[in-house]
Amino acid sequence: MSSKGKQVQKGVLVLFSSPSGGGKTTIVDRLLKRHPDWVRSVSMTTRAARAGEKNGEDYFFVTKPEFEKMKADNGFLEYANVFDCEYGTPRPFVEKQVESGKTVVLAIDVQGMKKIKQAVGGKISLLSIFILPPSLKILRDRLEGRNTDTPEDIERRLDIAQEEIKQANCYDCTVVNQNLEDTVLEIDEIVNKFLKERR
Ligand code: 5GP
């Protein structure tokens, strides 16, 4: 980050990970509705947009050469290859928002969380939350129900989910997404407590 020396930045990062289909996108959307002053970092990806996804809102959908150019220009805070596609967190947006005191919400994978932790190196307050599905069976049902992935993709996503779940203990806290409304309230409480303790 472009923080000055060891000075702690005013804003905070709230980072969410969950296995694909774990519900983090919906949860993040609900949290942002409750807190219009929080901002979401929109990632850049080389994956194709799914039906209903909007460029600049869900992701910035770019070509591989465009992604590589951002990488070469040091334009990402972190990037990772997930399910054979590239994903990255644009650096300038996050740095600007944190410097202006905002609560910046990131929804990225486990590799990304580890890289962000390293990149901010204690200069920025960071809260990391892992959202767990109630069971792998329920995760499978959710992935099948959303009708966006082939059966092979679903199997891969489930394999990776099991690996990611093993790393949930690297996060500050874990929340089981049993019921959406309750999960949103629980996470809201966790984040607000974290923000209050920083003041
Ligand atoms: P999906 O293609 O299902 O939207 O996302 C696949 C995975 O990539 C999810 O775990 C999602 O959190 C992760 N992801 C999305 N954006 C980023 C990013 O900027 N960086 C990293 N490391 N992972 C990301």
C-alpha cells in the first residue's frame, strides 16, 4: 500500500471469503444496503460474465492482455488464478478509499486474503471473515440451483471448497450461513464491534 511509513490508515478493510456458492455475494450486497457509507472493491476478472452480471458492478470483465497490462503496471493489490481465470483487486481504488477513511469490503478467495494480509502488513486495520456453508450437501444444492456452472465445474468448485474450508481458521472469524437474514445480522454485529473498537 502507499501508506506513509508505519502510519496506520484511517479506513479499514473488511474481507470476506467463502467457497463458491457459499453466499458471500448476497451477504455483501445486503451489508452494503444496510451501510451505504461502506464501499465494495470491484474485482477485475478474465472470466466471462454470467447472465445478469454487469460490467463495473459485479466485476470489471477484461481480456487476458488487459489483465496482464494491469499486472505489469502494478495495478493490483493482489491477484490470483481461480478456476482457470484471473481475478485481481484493483489497487488505486482500495488505496484511495482507505486513505479517505472508508470501510472497504472485499470478497475474494483464500489466496487473495493471504496476499492482502501480507500487502497491508499491519498498516491498515483488517477484519477477515470466512463464511461457511451449513454442509457440503447444501453447498452442492446451491451450486446446482444457481444454474450457472456445468456439472464438471460444480465438481471442481466442490473440491476446491473442501480445500478452502480447511483454511477457515486463518480468518479472524467464521460464520455459518445457515439462514441468510440471521447471517447478515451476525456479520453486521461483528463488523460494527470491530469498527467501534478502532475508534
Ligand atoms: P466467481 O467466478 O464465482 O465470481 O468467483 C470465484 C472465486 O474468485 C470466488 O472465491 C471469489 O471470491 C474469488 N475472487 C473474486 N474476485 C477476486 C479477486 O479480486 N481476487 C481473488 N484472489 N479472488 C477473487
